[in-house]
Amino acid sequence: MRPEKNREVRVGDLVFGNGSFQVIAGPCSIESEEQYRTTSEFVRSCGAQALRGGIYKMRTDPKAFQGLGPKAYPTAHKIKSEVQMPLFSEVTDPRQIPALGEIVDCFQVGARNMHNYELLKELGRQPRPVLLKRNFSATLLEWVKAAEYIELAGNDQIILCERGIRTFESATRNTLDLGAVAYVKTRFGYPVIVDPSHGIGIADLVPRMALAGMAAGADGLIIEVHSSPEEALSDRDQALSFGVFQRLMKQIHELSPHFALERSLRP
Ligand code: PEP
Ligand code: MN
């Protein structure tokens, strides 16, 4: 069964799911005001439409950098106001929603929290849009059911994000499931974006997977970029340098009009 029409989701002035292509870019984590300003100004100059920036990090290793937490709120607010771009950032606990909601334009639910139904219900009871990442072990229907938790609680402003799943393969960080993009978009009508950074986890391969995501019909991308990738406090192996991101954005601008049909519901 096909949905009647694409769902459209507004984040600030941006629309996801109307045939346009949006690039959300920035560091895995906000580390300092200088790092966040330099990176945000650069991604804007390359044509990115929105910012990412982790404040709360769900790290596998409890001794790894966990994000600056509330200490990053003033920086996040200041920089997104300076560059005038909407901000996507992860919420890891329902108690963060009121204060974080004053800063973010779209709440990101990370892969590890896709099954956190109390968090999803709470996000359904507030007005901001939600970017729902797929858990690395979730089936497509489990992912869509997770989206329904948010919707049934009162919020239909949901964007899905494919970020790679766990398979028998271990050479790459995850296996980016592009079939998932085609399936959930055409069968359920949600706007879908691709995260090629976590999807492959290896910086020099990220641009190829970004372009492949666009060709699969994604409505946009979320990409990790760092002013000095080798010094990144989280996910340094997958962070794009400025030069590589700039080159990728040129390709995206040239190619995205050619995939408008794949972004429409009935190609
Ligand atoms: C992230 O976007 O930085 C992140 C932690 O992603 P995921 O939840 O997909 O692992
Ligand atoms: Mn990351």
C-alpha cells in the first residue's frame, strides 16, 4: 500500500519532504565556541542548510567524551543565531526537553534511543519536529512503529534517518541500508535523510555514500564535519575535513536536481 502523499516536515524555514534537498552539517560534538563557530561558518559558506552539533552523546564507552551537556547551551544558541541556521541536536533523556527545546529547532533521537518509548512519547507531546534515527538492529517496521509512538502522542513532524545497521561486516563501522530509504519513503511517505558518516564510519568513503543516499531518494543528508578532524573529541575517523566537504557540496548542488523524481513519492 502506498501513502496518498508525502508528509512534509518544517524545521525553521526549511521543509523536508517537498522535493527539496537539505544538508545538515557540523561536528559530531560541540567542543568549544571557536570550534563550533569556525565549522558552522564554513558549512554555511558551502551551502549547508542546517547545523548539527552534539551536546549529549550516547557513547558506547562510558569513559569516552560524553558531550559538554548544559555547558554547551550558550555556545549552541550563540552560534546558530550568528549563522542564522536551524540546529539539530540529540536529546537523550526526557528531562532535557524543556531547556534543550529552547535551543534546538529539531530534536534528534539517536540510534541507541530509538526504542526508548517514554522519550518518544514525551517528544510527541511537545511542538518541535523530531529526527528519528534507526537503531542499528531495528527492522524497518520497528522503526516505523517507533515513529508512530511520537505521532500518536500528538506530533506528526517526524523525519526518519538511516544511519547504518549492524551486519556480519566488520571492515566498515556499519552497513548503510539504502534499500531502507526507498522502502520507508515510498511505503510510508515520511521524509527520510541519510547519515553517511555513521553509515560507513570512514571519512574518505563518506562522500560516495552521501551521493548514493541522494540517488536512493533521500530528502537530505546529515554529515559530520570538523575544523581539525584529527583532533575531534568524538568520531574523528569519519569527520570530513573542510576541503572534502566543500568538494562534496559542489557535487550535491550539481546532482541534486537530477534526483528530484526519486524524491517524489511516485517516481
Ligand atoms: C550522532 O549523530 O552523533 C550519533 C551519535 O548518531 P547515532 O545515534 O546514529 O549513533
Ligand atoms: Mn557522531
